[in-house]
Amino acid sequence: MAKTVNGAFAEFRKYHVDLDADIVKAARESRDNLLDNIKEFDNKDDFFDLCEDFNLHFGSFSRKTKCRELDDIDLMIGIAASGATYSSFDNWENVRIFVGTKNEAQMVCANADGTLNSTLVLNRFKKELEKLREYSRSEIKRDHEAINLNLKSKDWAFDIVPCFYTNKESNGRAYYLIPNGKGNWKKTDPTIEQIRVNELSKKHNGKVRDTIRLIKYWNKNGKMPTIISYLLETMVLDYFEKNDKTSDWIDVRFRDVLNYINNNIWNTVMDSKQIEGNINNLKWEEKDKLQRRAKNDYEKACNAINAELTEKDTEKSIRIWGDIFGKNFPKYE
């Protein structure tokens, strides 16, 4: 129950949008424990040479842009090259790694042409992870790009991605090479996304992450088709990048981001990592429905803000916000 719109949003975010602080603390401790366990794999003669310097926390949990509920935590586990090389001229999404002769596990996971099979590498990791007692189940995800590891006593799982780290290429950039789901590897660099979120958050005085989480809640809990989380987050970051000033009030920022989605859902959306190019691969029907949903809820948000500020009708404003966000939004007291 709430007496003001600001109070309603604060209560809503605390109990339904933002991750619980105790859950975040427990998840980080669980993540660090898993990394310690994986570190022990390095001592085994039949496993890869690991390089924890290249381990990486990535994804929305790491960027602090994940909304409730916490379902997965992304980890990249560094593998030492041990003599392996790669072709920097290959297409970014189909990179070949050529096995070295210094590590037996690499040689076992090699194709007939001497390239390292990323699916076999995933299976090798999966086999070791299954030996850890505190985890109930591990399976290679459907896209064959990660291993999903479930805990026995927690609600969240880990998505574990083995990776290599390259030297700088001719363009001055180094890349992480991760499984591409087809047996080869692909380039990525999640650190660029983290830097972008940090810089835009600084530019807008800490107003970015809470807006992303609120928009993600709206996206997950609507009756219309949803936007892929990474595409949605990139669009929100684009909004903040294109605006020098944004409102101090999260309801106003939410309204303005909806309008941005409405106006830009048909446009090119460039990958924040500057690797993949356009990531707006939604179908025509999906874009049409998402645009109509964003426009409809933008108009409702305008009415809610007008009810609060012009009509001085807090009850009406909260009722409209509840229509946008659903039953979890507080009622007027």
C-alpha cells in the first residue's frame, strides 16, 4: 500500500524488481566458491591448463542490471593457450583454433583437421563439473555455447563458458574466444559492455541501472511478446547515450525509454561490443506488436504522470501505473 507515487515505486522496486541484497551476497559467495572448485581442475593431468587471469564475471548479474528473480549467473573460465593458435582472419562468429601439442586435453578434443572442437571442450568441462557434490545437475545448453550448472540448495544456476584470450589484433583489440554452438569459436568481449554501463551510469548520476531493471521487469511481465534481454538493455543504453540529461524521477525515465523503444524498434541496434553489428533480429510481427505495446504503455505512463502532477490525483496515477506493471504494483492507501 502506498500514499505517494514515489513511495509506490520505491516499494515496488524493493520487493519485486531489484534483486534482494541477501540473495546477491549469497550468490556472489556461491560464485566465488565455484571458481575455487574449478581452479582445482587445473591440477589434473587430463584437463586443460587453466588461466584464472582470464576468468570473467559477465552478464546482467555482473553488470547489476538483472531484475528479479535471479535465475542464472554467467562465468567465463580462462583456458591457457598451451601452444594453440587461431586464425584472426576468420569471420568473428566462426573462428578456428588450432590445437597445440603441450596439453593432452586439447589434443583429445581436436578434430581430424587439427582444430579444437568447442563442443568437446564443453563436454570435458561438464564431466569435471558433475563431480562437484554441491551441484545437482549439469547440462550443455541448447545453443551449445555454455554449460548450465544447477545447485542443490539454491534457486539460481551458473552458465559456464570456457574461453581463450587473444593477443591484440591489427585493429588494436584483443578478444575472448568462446564456443559458437557449431564446434568452432566466436569472438566476444563483455568487458566493453561493463565499461559502457559504468560510463553511462556515471554520466547520468546513477540513474541507468535502476531504469534498465524496471524496463526489464516490464518486458518480462507483459502479455505481449518480449524483447530479448540483451537487445532491450542495449536499446536502453542507447537512449541514455543519446540524451545528455534525464529526469531524476524513475517513472519519467521509464516513460521516456518506452517512447524511445516505440520510435526505434524498427531501426538498427548496434552491438555494444562492436563485434556483432546489428542485433535487432526480431521478426516483422514481433516488432509490430512490441511497438504497439510500447506506444500503448507510453501513453498510459503520460496519463499517470499527468494525473499526479496536473490533476493532483495520486490514487488515479497509482492505479494507472498498476495497469502498466500488473498486480505486484502497490495499491493506493
